[in-house]
Amino acid sequence: MKIRVIPSILIDGSNQVKGKGFNNWRKVGSPIASAQLHAARDVDELLIVDVRATIENRTISERLVKDLAASVRIPICVGGGIRDQQAISSILEAGADKVLLGTAAVENIRFVELVSRTFGSQAIVCSVDAGPGQQRVTSCSARVEHQISPLDFARKLEDCGAGELLVQDVVFDGKMEGMPLELIRAVSSQTSIPIIAGTGAGTPWHAVEAAQAGAGAISVGSMLQFTRFTPADIKNALKEAGFNVRN
């Protein structure tokens, strides 16, 4: 298996933003410019998420998805306010290769089963966002806590046909101090579908640790925005640690 490096581009409508703990968002640039820069650096995929869409009861802009898809030639996964089949269809038609489901999945797990059958598991990525203490799943940018553990939720998502899981921890988000390895290890050991490790990467070694914990891909945000490290540094560290990466 080759470990993928996936930059995450978080947006608020049309602006790229960064925050901590799924909150405290501040504008940091243009999502189109960031996507083009990442693509030029030979990353494997892009993850684009509108962090305000669900809260504001809307869906990520189809126009933005079209513009992003037209600006790069690598797979993109898109999330933000996706709650029904029509939204998924529209976003895929706009050029996305996959969609990320968060709130819709935790509120109605059978929705994952339905859309996995309709669009194929390869098009459905589901987010497992752990709250403080990793005892409960959260949604709506960690504003809502649900009475299910991340591990139980991950198992249910796999049973319902999700193609991949994005595993994150609100406490680690934006700190660049390391990834939630215990959570990544637990989910990867109890499920058989690919795990994308998210939140907390600040150095290439953090990506190595996540891969050692069982992640098949690393989602990186702040590290590429605020440090000197590049995707090539991450891939070189993974290769030095014995992992295969995509060239």
C-alpha cells in the first residue's frame, strides 16, 4: 500500500481559512491558489471542506468546486453541508471525485448505506471527529456531541459501505504538535477500509507516526501553511521510514 499525502483546504464560503479546535477561523488566502500550489508539488489528492456550510444550512458552492476541479489534475474530495443525494450528484458532476460526509452521516447512518450503493463506496468518505477525551463523536465543527464513540461509529460506517474514513480529534486540530495516534491505531485495527489521518501534523515525522499507527493517507493543513515543510519532505520522511509513497 502506498501512503497518500492529502493537503486539506478549509474554506468559509469562498475564502481559505485556518483555525484551532474546529473554531477560531481566520482568512489565510485563496483556495484556488492553494490548490494549484499543492498540485504543482505532486500531492496525491486534495481535501476541500467548507467549515461553515452545515452551520449556515447550505452546501459548499458548486461553482467553487467546478473552479477547483478545473484548476488541478489530481483527485479532489469535497465536503461541507452535504445532506442529500442531489447534493452529492451535483458535486460529483461539478468535478469532485469523492464527497466527505460528516454531520449527515452521524445523524443518519443509513444515509451512508444508501449513497454508497448509489454512487459507489469509492466516492464516499466519512469523517470521524472525536471530541475531547475521544469518548464521543462530534459534528457541526465540534458544536454537537453525539452519544456514540468514535470506534463504534467507525465500525458502523464501514458496515454501511463507506469507502474511507477521515479520523480527526478536535483537541489536536491546528496545534501541529502531533496526530491522535491512539485513535488512529484503534480505528485502523478495528476496521478494514482505508484511514485518512487528520488533525495535528506539524512535522514530517508526525505523518510517519500516523502511518505507523495504521493510516493509509495523511491529511495535512497547517504544516503546509505555516512551516517550511513541503509535501516532498513528508514523502521523503515516509520513504526513509520504509513506507511506499506515490511519486
